[in-house]
Amino acid sequence: MTDRQTEPGPGGLVLVDKPPGMTSHDVVGRVRKAAKTRRVGHAGTLDPMATGVLVVGVDRATRLLGYLVGGEKTYEATICLGAVTDTDDASGVVLDRADTAAVTEAAVAAGVAALTGEIVQTPPRISAVKVAGERAHRRARAGEQVELTPRNVTVTQFDLGPLRRTEDGLEFEAVVTCSAGTYVRALARDLGVALGVGGHLSRLRRIRSGVFDISACRSLQSLEAELLMVPLGEAAAMAFPRCDLDRVSARIVTNGGWIPAAEGAPAGPVAAFGPSGEFLALLGNRGDRTWPLAVFVEPVISGAGQGG
């Protein structure tokens, strides 16, 4: 069944440089006040400690978020070796420490290489992953033994800077590019495990989420003073391949019907625009047919057309 939008306001995307110490939900609450609407959401949760790109949707643009959340992400991180925490980052309680004097740069580089590519990763116990319908962090903080299912993730870039010896162990800067659902905290944890000294994350900054770069983001304080949004159609054209429909095809897809798939067309989502340049829908292919995944306007012309 096609997801249809009937709200009057198109809204857009707000690109926030999330400050530390706030949850992603906190940021959504602040944008709701600035935008004077309840229909606000975000794509891709950032932990309270983390900063950087948080894509926030307002009004009709919230319906893009589910299709944006799967985009590749890039992070700048500081990884500390020699201490294990209960959260796998610096916000948690230190559970164990180990001497890192024997850890070499070559050993760290080998450990990083083993965590690059397609890997199997178990999410942190303190995370937003749902276990039997409830967030893992809530169960863990209630004292439950939380068992999380390992998942396949892809780390396409794991670049490490020079190692620094500190009073507490070793630390280094890293740049990580990874698939959606990858926990950089878990990379730090697993690197520490592989080296036998434990590890955790002390800093995390997301510098890219899909096509949206930190250079386009503004501080929350600045956005509260002047709320700037990427308009819905512009956001869709930035984030997805574009196709322009003629009048007949526009009528069909805005009524929920299918059109023949173009040869070599991507599986989707594809942003469809009408003859007047208006953003109409996100499309996806099923075999030799292209269907609307989500329609963002009322029907251009009455009548459902083929495949309705």
C-alpha cells in the first residue's frame, strides 16, 4: 500500500551540528519549538557524547527519514586502549584496566585492518537496539543480562593516526566510514579485545551522513535564532537519484499506480519530479515495474491509471 501524505506543509530537512551532552531526541524537541510543529524526527541516532551531523526532518520531510537512515556514515573518533567501560565509551564506568606498554603500532594497525571490510559486530549492551520490544540500554540499566544478536556491517575506511602514550594507556585518532547500524564504540571495544588490553571510545564526531556533510550543518543555537531548512524537493534531489516524469506518468504514480521500469534504472529509492518540477514521490522497482514507495502530493489529475 502506498504511503500518502496529506499534510499541507512540505517542510524540509534541518542539518544540525549536534552538541555534546544531548540525546538526538533532545535535539528534535528543540527543533520542534523552533519550527512550531510537532511533526519532527531525525535520521540516524547519535549518542549523547557524540557530536556532528544530525539530519532532522520537519513536517512532510519526516517521511524521507526512513529512506535516509540507511546511508553510509563517516566519523572522526578518538580510541583509547587500556581500559574497558560498561558503555564502551568514556561516559561509562571503568570496569577494568590493563598495561599497554607492550602494544606496538604494528599490532594496532593489524587489529584495525581486521576490523575493516565486511565484519560481524555485536552492538554495545548500552545501545538503542531493541530486545523483545524494549531498548537494550533500558534492560541493561535495570540489571538484566542483555544478549544482543551479532550483525553484519561494513567498514569501508578505518584510518588511524599516530599512537600517543598517556598515563592511562594508549590513544589515537581515527576516521571511520561505515554502513548504517555500525557502532564505532564497538570497533574500539573489539580492537581492545583483540589486543588483550581493552578499549573504548573517548570522542566521536559524525562528519557525514549519506550525502549530508558537516560543512552544511549549523549549531543548534544558530538554528533556534534562524531556522534554515533544505526544502523538501531539494533534499530529495540531493539524497536520491532523480527522474523526471511526463504528465501521464506523474498522474499514475501520484495515484499509487505503477509505470514501466526504465532500462538500467536503480532499484530505488528514486526521487520523481513532475513536468512542473514539483517533487512528487519516491519510487522503487519491482521487476519490470516502478511503484511509488511514498507519495508527497495529492494526485496531479484525478483517476488512478494503470496498476492502481
